[in-house]
Amino acid sequence: MNEPHLTPATVALAALGGAVGIVAVGLTTNMRWGVLLLAVYALAGAVARIVVPAAAAFAVRRRAVDVSVLAVLGLALGYLALTTPLG
């Protein structure tokens, strides 16, 4: 039986749709929630990069570079969202 196969284009469109949805939440409700959601999204990307096997990932850089950049971005966004007065 055929198992569903995700193409890189499908994954990229899903990620882009998630980011656009998070920005829409931030613009329509509270900016702090939007930035916190972006932080969680970046941290989830770091976890996904760790979990997904190297053969199945669309990777240009080493895994350690991707994980460290996404983790630092997520932590920085979370810190700024919690400490900056956003309206």
C-alpha cells in the first residue's frame, strides 16, 4: 500500500503557512502572543531538526548549525517577548 510521502515543497508551504498564521495572530490580537508563538515555532524547528533523520531532511548545512541557530533565535525571541513592553 502507498504511504503518504511529504515532498520538500509541501513541508516548505506548511512551514510558511504556520509562520503567516502566527504573524496574523500577533497582528490581530496581542503582539506579545505573536512573538511568543514565533519563539515556540523556532524551538519546535530545532527539535524537528534533531528528530528528523538526515536522509529525510532537506539540509544544506550541518545539523548542529541549524539546531543552534534555531534554538538561539527561539530563546532570544522568548526573552524579548517577556521583557519588552509590547502593545
